[in-house]
Amino acid sequence: MFKSASKLLGLFLLLVLSFIYTESVFDSAKKTDPVMKEIISYKKANDTLGVEPIINEDEMIIGYTGLVVNEDESYKKMKEDNEFNEDKIVFDKVLPKTTISKTYDYYIKQGNPSKKDVAIVFKVKDSNGVDEILKQVLKNNVNVSFFIDGSWLEKNVETAFKMVSLSCEIYNLGYDGKYQKNLITTTNNLLESISLKDSNFCLLDDKNDEEKELCKTKKMHTIIPTINDPSFTELKNKLVKGAIISYDAGSFNASTFNLVIKTITSRGYKITNLSKVVSEDN
């Protein structure tokens, strides 16, 4: 019985060693294949490394993903024709080590700095200015985001639907000016039923660790605007890639909005939704 077991073990080890040897020979042959050589050369020239976020104590400026060539998957696709084909290159995304997909501990002060995208976010506490903003959104074909107070939202669901129909994003501003444990989920549920997207951001004008921790328990990132209610001079001077620019909806009219849009776009920036600006995609 012992001899039989020893023979079986020997056969098993022989199979394992044979498999390892075969894989090693295959890998060596693959590396000398002209197709793989071209893939490796392409990889060296085109891999883009990701960038870690900039963290200053409890504040974060978003990092962004890298894109690297997956040699093996690219090789599999090209080997069918036995020739290099750039269109069949397979890329893998490489997230930053500190990624917002895994942490909600920081105040996000600025979005992705790899592109000239900026977000305009409007705080909606009552109906003042909302209709005028929506008219200008339609007229100028821009995407903005609204943080809506729950008490106003309950009475103005149709307006929230209109915001979404204009490709705007809607998020939770709290309830009566504060994020509250017993109401944050209620408001989120209503927002998500309208937008069909996760309500995953909180917005604070100033740091409030208690409210940030509450948002964290709901897997919501806390935004502190890069520029809060700026004058036109401040907007010109402080505009950066990934800026999050916050305004009270009630202080806006057509001429103000048009000047804000002109100030931003004349400097080569694109106004887009918050989720795109606060995204690690490169």
C-alpha cells in the first residue's frame, strides 16, 4: 500500500514538473515570437502610469488611473492572425493605491487634474433661481449638478425630473441645511428613484467631521468646493483642472450664469457633471 501511494505521488510530481516545464518552454518561445516582441515594444511606448491623489491631512485632490498593455491578452487576440494589430491591443486599468472606490475618509477638494474639466454645482434650498438656471442650461447646452435640500425636493419632484431630463445630476444637500442620520437615506432614495443613479456625494461649505462620518457610513464622498461662491475675479484667478465650483442657486440670474460660462470656457475648460470631474478615469 505504501509503495502504491509512493508511485502515485511520484506520478503526480512528474505531471506537475512536466506542466511547469511545458509552461516555461511556452513562455520562452512566446517572448521570442515576433508578434509578442512588437506588443512589448508597443507597451514600452504607450503604457500610461496612474497618478496617486494629493492628500493634505484630511483633504484630497483626486488621482487617476493608469492604462497598461496586457501582453498575454493582446497576444491571444493577435495570434489568431499571427500578425501585430494595434486595434487588438488590450489595456488594463490600474487604479491609484489610494482610490476613492475604497475610501470615504477625505474631504474631496478638487477632481481629476488630468483633464480641463470643471464642475459647477448649485445648492438648491428653495425655488429661487432654479427655473432661470434650467433655461440657461438648455440654452447653453451645458451640464451642471444640483445639490438639493430634502425638504424642498419633497415638494418639487417634477422640477428634479426636469433637471435630470436636461442631463444634469442631482445629489443630497441634507435636510433643512443639515445631513441627518434619520433622513439622509430617505432623501437619497427619492433622488435615486428620479435619477436612476446612486446619490453618492455630500456637499459642505466648511469641514464638519460629524457630517462627513455620517456620509461615510452611507458610502458617500464629502465634497468641499475648490471655489465657493466666487466673484468673477476669483473665478478667473482660481480656475484649475478638476475645479468644483459651488454657487447658491438663489443668487443666480441669466446674465450671471452666462458670464460664468463664458469665463470658464474662454480659458479652454469644459463644464461637465460632477461625477465625471470626480472620477479617476484618465
